[in-house]
Amino acid sequence: MEILRDTRPTLEIRNPSKPCARNGVHAASKIDFCSLCKQHAIFPHASGTIINLATVLGCSLQYIYPRVDPSTYPIHSEPRSRPSQQDIDSSSMHTDNFATNAVHAGSAPDPSTGAVIPSISLSTTYRQDSIGVHKGFEYSRSANPNRNDFETMLASLEVGSEEAIAFSSGSAATAAAAQWACLSEEEGGGRTAEDIADGGKSHILCINDMYGGTYRYLARVAKTTGNLEASFLDFDQVGEAGIRSAIRRNTKRKQIVWIESPTNPMLILPPLTLISEILHSIPEAHRPILLVDNTFLSPYYSNPLTLGADVALHSISKYINGHSDVIMGALVIRKGSAQRLSQGFRFLQNSSGGIPSPFDCYLASRGAKTLPLRALKHGLNALQISTALSKDSRIAKVSYPGLKSSPYYERAVGALSRQAKKDLSKLGWDTRALEARAGIINGTIKHHRPHHFSGNATTVDAITEQGIPFSGMISIHLASPDPSDPEVSHAITDKFLTSLRLFSLAESLGGVESLAEAPWQMTHGSIPEAQRLALGIDPSLVRLSVGIEDVDDLLQDIHQALDVAFS
């Protein structure tokens, strides 16, 4: 302690205009710097500390540091740097798990202050030591410390990834991914100079059930403003032969196969492993990029990059941030795919300027630290609610892939991440039996056609009677006395949604609070009516984003709203 007192920097007041009334500090007196900073809630050694203190004290201040041998003062010694992920991967060191990465990746203590949480870097530009020589940052549109930290963290969570690239919204990430197909190879895109010269359009093959905003961009914006054509396909309906024929082989341009898993809002799980096998049977020069929107599951429940996807798309606003106070998006690139995608995505991120603010990156990084805790609670609540609603006669249909009665249950089990299976095992699920049921043998998942559970009990069914938690998203169709009359369905849906107490009638999803909405007029209103009806998006459809509140309270809220709607 004596060393601390003797070596702590002090401040000397130079030419004070008047004594400081708040501290009683008089001219030419020396004061303890760290105590003063603590008293005025100013961080010592931070940039601008002298100016801040001078403002507080109303005088001019100057550092006075004693000359000390650093070896005798370990408090100011250089902090031990953390090993990089590359160091971990290339050595026999322990590899951290999901929850640990969520807390620590991209969040190393500040080497200059020791702060355990990185500061928010608001500077738009950075001083260069000489022309073109800098510390990795030139202008915040191109790179920012908070954005870099967030991207590092996200890449550590999405297992199998090489790199994450953050955007100002999920829609901005969608636009960048679509524009990549039209970008020249010189800029890291999917088109050669010959392709550009012949004027042909690039192609994106999309799943037919998808978020309305994504459909709007691909079908209406990119079609008219870019050299791009999108087509939509029910992958299960057409099967392997139909998927192969839908992939255009008469072009050298890079195509994108674009799916959501599960889809929004019908919660369909497409045959991801089958799609991946088909694409990887195509020579690499002509192989389409497989992009999976992983927003509904988050990296906690599923890691599509380990199942053959090249890119995972996220609306960070949802589960990863988890608090309904950030608009952000991201593209995460699989190891081995980075060389042909990273350059193009980075070029588009910088050129379009669709970047998140430092503060949003800070908030999203903070939110992601609790993702494994929140995601499990979301899923457990949703599993219990979907089970209860499936027994309610006022509900015509419940869609939740985690229910064992779901036609997509085996696919849901097969898509579960290692972390999710680990946590479920601790809670009593027999994960080996789950994998056996899903047909996972030595890490390989067999293909499943959607089918309904036969009702035959097995060991795993006895342990997990309801199914498995699989995110907090549930879609329900409310029963109607006259299903042929959309106005009757609309009236019941509106009455139900406006009678909820804990579920807020609002768009978006993935926050700690529960939300409910009507896709027919809200999130999917931009899709043509005939197409909505063909997909099952009708006035009776309600999408629930189940929060982390007490599940008994949520169930009571739903039941009382149903009582009102059907009274």
C-alpha cells in the first residue's frame, strides 16, 4: 500500500483563477489524482481527463508523475493479453464453450485502464502516424473498435465461422448479400467481367415462405434496381429433383440459394442437409452460395454453417441483442468460404455505409452476453405454451418445430447446436436418444420428409413428453366459426390481440418481453394476397414471440384473451 500511495500520480494546480469551492483546493497545492477522479466520477488516465477535471475544478491542471521503477509497481504493469482464437485452435489449450465466448470474446479488458468492459469509441476519424500508417482504424465507416469487438464476439458464437460482418439492420445485411451476386469478381463478388458485359441477370433461389421485408427487397427492389432475378420455391414439395432443376446450370454467374430455418411466419424447417448435399455435388466454379437466415433460432439453438451453409444471416435486433432497443444485422461467413465472400461483403459494407453505430454495437455486445440464458428460457416457455395451446379447441393449429407432434420435429432435433444439446442434457433430456430419433449417426443427419408423430412412446418420449425447446417463436391459427369469411377471422384475431395484457401487440421478436402480431396485415402485408393465402398466412394467423416472463403468467394472459375473443 505504501507503493500505491507514493507512486499514484498527482495533479498540481497551475495559475488557478480561484479556489475550487467543491474541493477547497487552493493555489499551488498538490492533490491526489485518483482520489480526485473518484470523487468527481472521472476515469483516471482516460483521454481528456485533464480537460474534464479542469472544467470541474475551474482551474488549469497538470500531471505530476513520480519517477518509479515499473518493476516495483505491478499495478501499472502491462496486462497479460488473452490468447487469440487462432492460438487456441492451433494448440492443445482448452477451447471455450458458447456461454464463455458470449461473455469474453471481443471483450478483453482495456490494456490502458484495465476496464473490464470496452469503452464506447465515438470518434469518426483516427490520427495516422504517417501517410497510410495507422493503428488499424482510419474512418469509422470502414472500421470502428466497438464494431470490431461485436463482430469478433458474433463469429465466436456462430460455430464454424471465419468472420462476421455487421450492418445497420437485418435489411441492410439482406441487401448486401443480394448485391454480392451482382458485384464483380474484382470487388469480391460473384460476377466475372464477361458476365457483366453480356448483361445477364444473377439469380437467387429463395424459399417461398420468408420474412415480408426480405421478400419485398428481393422481389420488388433488387428486381428493378439491380441486375438480379429472384425465384421462390417450396423445397419440400418439389423434392430433390425439383431443387436440382431449379438451380440454373446454364450460367457461370454465382447464384445464391436463400432459405430461412425456420421460416417466418409458418415455422417450416426446410431440408437443409439435402439442399447442402445437392449444392456440394456441383463443381465449385458453378456452385451456388447457400445462405441461411438464422434469426429465429440464433447461434444458441442452431449453427447452420456446420450443416453446409456458406453464410448465416442475422437480424441482430432479435434474439442476439434481446432487449428490443437496437436495430442491427450481420452476415457470418463459414470457414473455407471466406476468401470468396469476405472481400465482397466488406466492400459493400464500406461502400453502402450501412453500418451500425458504436453505441448499438456496444448494446448488442452487452445483450449477447446473456444469450444462452435468455434463449433457453425463451424455448422452455414456448415449449410449454405450444403444448398447452395444442390442446385448446379454440386454436385450429399450432406450429412449433420443437413439439414432438410437429412434422418438422426430427429436423429440429437434427439442427440443435452442441451447446443446446449440452444444456438440455443437464435438464434431463436424453440427447443420445434424441439424436437416434433424428437419424444422426456419427454426426451425419439423414434426410426426413415432414411427417406427423405416430404416437408410439419411446424412452426419449417418456423423458421429454412435450418435445424440445426450439426458440421462443410460435405460430397459431385461431379457430373461426366461419373459416370461409376472412372478416370473421380478422375480428376474432383483432379481439384476441388487443385483449392480451402481457403480450404487446407489436412487430419484431426475440426480446425479453413477449410480443404478438398478425402477419396477414403486419410483417407480411407486402406479400401479394394470393401468395399469402397459398402459404397459410391468413387473417386467423397469430405469431407469438414468447419472452422470458413466468410461463404461468403468460399462459393465463393467453387464456383470458382467448376467453374475450371467443365470448
